[in-house]
Amino acid sequence: MTTDATNALWHHAVETRDPTFDGVFFVAITSTKIYCRPVCPSRTARPENRRFFMSCSDAEAAGFRACKRCRPDAQSGQTPLDVVPRLARQVVAQISSGALNGQSVRALANTLDVSDRHLRRALSREVGASPFRLALAQRLRAATALLSDARLTITHVAYASGFQSLRRFNAAFRQEFRMSPSEWRQRGTGA
Ligand SMILES: [Zn+2]
């Protein structure tokens, strides 16, 4: 049984769909005989119709069925609500390993079975950045690592780090670091 203070907290969590409480408790609705995760996007029931449970099995033993929308009975990370964060994580991982070097966002989206637009939206919502911005950061990171190898020419570094031209590499590098790639190299190895 829960205390009044906990009860008030949990009602508030349901009303605000607070993700902090996802997995902590489940909310069952007496009018529909359905139970949900606190983050369920379905319309919230009146407080007097809510009952709280600490586990799915307790809710089911009390005669409630799992909501089809938020899937409280599914393994975490496997429900429809988790699809966007999971997609964003996949995209970030792919871009970090160079998936957009010589490949379009649309082609990357295809390999993940989503639309170009869906991919951009997921990324912007979860990471707050565009695919282009992430890809650029990844290339610049790769470039700074390669520049420390003095045997590689600047042109080699540009292409090896995923830039499609030396001119673009120089421009992007200067914009990010306020110096040219060769200046960066001199400062790095000259000391
Ligand atoms: Zn639900």
C-alpha cells in the first residue's frame, strides 16, 4: 500500500507523464480495466478511477489488462513509445562511424527502414541536431586525429575523414577551429 504523499506524487506523475516514474509503478484504470505505464500518451483517467500497482503481475492479478499503446508488459526498450529514442541512438551510432560519408540521409534512412523525414525528426527531438551537423562533427573529429600523423598530406586527411573535397574540408575546419588544417598540425606537433 502507498502513503498519501506517494499517492499524490504518483497522480502528479501520471498527469504530467513524468518519464522518471516509468517502470517504477503502473497505473490501472477501473473504468476500462486497462493498466498503463505512467508515460502512456492515452488520455488520463479521473484520479478516482486510478489504482496504482508496483508490478504488472499485481495489476493482472487484480483483473486489469495491459494497454496496447504503451505496452506496460513489454521489455523496456521494446515498446512503441521507445521507438524514437532507439532510432535516434542508431542514427547517431551510424553517423559516428561515417555512414553519411558519401551516402545521403535518404539512403541511410532506407537502410533503417524509415523515411528521410522520420529520421530527421527523431534526431532533432532526441539529440537536437541535424544529420548534417552530426556528420560534420564526426568528420572533423576524424580529421583532427589524422592530422597528428605528419606522413599524411592535408588532401589525404580531407578525403580519409569523409569530406568530398579539399575546399569543403578547409572551409569547415576553419569555421570550427578558426585556423587552417596545416596551422592545426603545426601547433600540435611544433610544441
Ligand atoms: Zn497505456
